[in-house]
Amino acid sequence: MFILLMFFLFKYIDDLIGKGFEWYTIAELMLYASASNVSMALPLSVLLSSIMTFGSLGENYELVAIKSAGISLRKAMQPLFVFIVCLSVASFFFSDYMLPKANLKYGSLLWDVRNKKLSFLIKPGIFNNSITDYAMRVERKGEGAVDSLYGITIYEHKGTNGVPKITLAQKGQMSKTSDGNYLILKLINGVRYEEAASNSGYYNPRQTFSRMRFKETEVKFDFSSFKGLTRTQEESFKNNAPMLNRKELLHREDSLKKDVDSIGKALSINAGAYLKQNNYLKGYTKVNKAVKIIKGNIINVVPERDRYNTLQLAFDQADAMLQSLKNATVEFDLKQKEVIRAQIEYQRKFTLAVSCLLLFFIGAPLGAIIRKGGLGLPVVISVIFFLIYHIISTVAEKSAKEGSLTTVAGMWLAIIVLTPVGIFLTYKASVDSALFDIDYYKQTITRFFVRKKKEKA
């Protein structure tokens, strides 16, 4: 979990540093991030701890003592198996009840943190766009006085129709109002340039250009939005699939499927309306006539003087129908992806619990076979097996999101692939197989070459 939290900090370090957050805000965010990382940390922890435990038992010949007492490896694993079952059940309830709430708080707080405006930290030689409608640059700060600035350039974009007002000053001093809502910048010895923009939006050769020199003036910036962190209502994020429990996911999936069906029905109604002539030729009376079979080009039936208007009308109808189809297709794809996300999150509630069981049945026999404890070889082997599990599950989940696989196959593929590996390793450990014994392989190779040499002789 510590390593995963470090990855989290490395990823969002730019969003956390320099914004004036209190320590408890960052601590709260890391707490919610740790809850969301349980789905990755818990299976890896089970795998690593089981390898280390049984590896240490094998290294100290305690497994030999257990087996000499007439207790098989499978029977020796039963107490830990009961513990892992309880842990899996607890992880299932955690992923169904606690994890959606943690994801909701984590997502809303991370949104507020990433979208909070930067603190007004003026750095020499860099344009600062933190204050809305202003861009400010200073050449240097005063020695020992943070509020003293030199070489000030300010671009004001507020109400200028695209033509900024430029203010240059030799030096200035910063101060806040008593309520803290405004920042006052006192400018000394400068000039202000202003060009009047044309109301029509076109270039006007007679535009007025004004230049005002000043010895002292003040610029007021709105500073109220830089105080504290504004928290967004958590209900705004409630519709995201990772923030729902199983019951809510089923309800959301059902609602989305109804929306998908309504899109298809609305599209068929609109397409039928486009094909009805009386919807476009207003004022004409619909006449029922017998169907007439036309040979050759159908446009020859239309009088020559009306052909252009007829073709234009047909093109407009086809273009409107095509645009309607495109809009409906985009909306349909978005809704369908939301349905798939809901199904994926529903299956994820179960895969976390089952993955703990699976990795235990990989780690425990693997530790008994390699007979190495500690943090050396067990860490390497556990990371390798976990990477295999994680890569398969990630690729399969992405394929499920893209529609290449069903959601059930995508979420359970890694477990299906590694289950035979767990069965094989459990069998090999129960029969005292030398699967990872280097000396066994050396002796096998040596006997093979000796046999070949005898055959040649």
C-alpha cells in the first residue's frame, strides 16, 4: 500500500504542491486513495505473505516435521484456508459497501483539488495566469521584501473585445484588503497602453490608441476565489459506476438499457418522418394513386424546370437524415459504454474476493516448493506472478470496455487462466515435487549426458 500511495503522489504531485492545502486535506485524499487501491494491494499481499510463510516453513524444515507427524500439506493449509476465506468474504463486503463510498469521496475531493486555482505565487520571469482575465509578469522581487516587485508587466483581457490593455511599471507593492477578498497592487512610475476595439469586429484604420503615463496608480484583483478549498457536492459524482454498490449498479444498468432502447425508437420515428413527403411539401394535398413503374433515370420524370429544386430538396433531406443518424449513433455509443462500465464494476465486486483465494493457492504451494523465506526470492516470484495476473486482467478489462469480449469473460479471464496453475502447484507441493530445485535439474541433465555417452560407447 505504501508503494501504491507513492505512485499516487508522483502522479498528482503537481496538483497538490503550491496550492496552499492544509495537511489534513492531503491526508484525507491519501486515505481515500488507499481505499481505492485495496483491489490491487490485497491480492498482492496475500500472494507475497503466503509465499513468505510457507517458504520460511520449508526453509527451516518445519514442513518436514509437519509431514513426519502424519499431517499432509493440504491439511496443514486448512487453518490458513479458513482465514483466507474469511478475508475474501470481508473483501467482498468491503468492495460492495465501503469501496463505493470511498471512491465517491476520493473522486469528489480529487476533482476539487485538481480544479482549485493556483495560489497567487509570483515567480520572477514567468507569466502568471492564476487571476482570471489577467496575465502578470515581474522581472525580480525585492531583496528581503516579498511584497516589493520590479519590472512589472500586466495584460488585462477583461472587457477588451480581444485587444488587451497593457500596463508597464518600474516597481510596485502588494497588499490585501482587510477582508482578504481583494489584492491591491500599487504601481509606481509606469505607462498604460489601451487600444479601442472596433464594435463591428473588423479592422478600423481610425481606431483610437491611448497612452497614459502615471507616477502612481493601483490595480485591484479579486482574491476571494483563492481562499480555502471549495468542496463540490458529492451527489454530482454519484452516477459514476465505481461509486455504486451492486444494487445501484443493477438499477443504473437497467435505466441505461431503457435509454438505449428509447434512442433506437426515436431514431426510427425520425427516419420515418423524413421519408414522408407531406412533412416537407406544406400546402400540397396527398393523392392516392396507383404505383407507376419507372424505367431509366427517375430524374427524367421530373420537369426540367423543377429538377434543380427537386435534387436540392432530396439532398437536404438526405443530409438531415444523415446528421440525425450520426447524433443518435454518438449518443448510443456513449450509453452503451456506460452499460458496459456498470457491468464491469458489478463483476469486480466478486473478482476481488476470488482473486485472494486464487493467489493464496498459488503462493502457499509455491512457497512450500521453493523453500525460501524472507524478502528475497519470494518477493521476486510474487511480483512475477502478480504481474502476469495484473496484465491479463488489465488487457481483458480493456477488451471488455471496447466490446471485444463480454464483461463476464473480460473480468474473469485472469482467474480462469491462473486457476489451472494454482491446481498444478498445489498438486506438486502435496507430492513433494522438486519443481524449483536447481540441483534436481542439474542431476537430471547430468544423467541425460551420461546416458548419451554410454550409448555412444
